[in-house]
Amino acid sequence: MAELTTDVAEPYVRGLEQDFENAGDWGVQPTLMLICTPAGQDPNSLGLLGLVPVFRDEWIRTGQLTADALEGIDPAMLCSLVPPPTTLVAVAVAYEAKVLDTRSFGKDARLLYCGLADGTLVGAGRVRGDEANVTVYAPDHPHDTTPAAVRRLAIAVLGSGQRE
């Protein structure tokens, strides 16, 4: 089975982020999404990616840090949520944080990280009122806690052999 590539994941993540913006989703709770494709299909074919949301109670408790919740997820549990006949090809998390850089210090930012099987992350971020920024991060790029947890979860889930 082919793995999802950044050439397809990047515009898909850009579209997901834009969907959050179009819906006016600020103040949204952390959202975990499983990105799937029909079983036996190349995930890099246009129009084949679909989304399976993971309900909040299944992965994070109120007040829990997103990174801590991601670290506690059982990969087999996530794989069991993928409806047949689909195959899991990526794991994504959207959440909000305060920006810490000097230009926008203290502003709300919505972040979305999509983890691929090889450890690559496709990240989309938007400071409230600004345009979205989409970046591809190599598997060895150093990250803070939440993006690093997304990467580890994606590698664990997509490498588990249970994703179909």
C-alpha cells in the first residue's frame, strides 16, 4: 500500500484549516481526526481522502493538555475506529494556543498538525485575523510537545499494521 505523500497532504491540510476558518471555529476544543482512503486505493489519487473525527470523550479529558492526551492514546483503539472498507493514512490534530513570538505575542492561534507514516508533519497555523501558514516538517525537525506527540502517534498508528 502506498503511503500518503506531502504533495497530497499539504493541500489537504490547507483545505482542512480553511474549513475551520470558514466555519468560524475559534474557541474550538482540541479535535483529533483520522484521515482515510478507500481500501486498496492509492491515497495520493485526488479526491480519495476522507475524514473520521474521533469523539472528544474517546481521547481527551476536560482540562487535559493536548500533548498529554495524545501520549496516552492506544494506537489499536484508534485503528478500531476506522470504518471498513477504508485505510488509515494519516492522523491530524487541531487545537488552539497562545502565540509566543514577539510579533503576535499573546494572540490566539489555531494549529493543525497532520502526521504521516514516515514521521513527516504537515502543519497549518493561523493567528486570529491573519492568513494561514502551511509548512512541511521533516521527520527529524525538532518540535515542542504537541507537534512531537502528533508525530509519535502517527508513527505508532500508521506503523502498527492494524490500519486497514
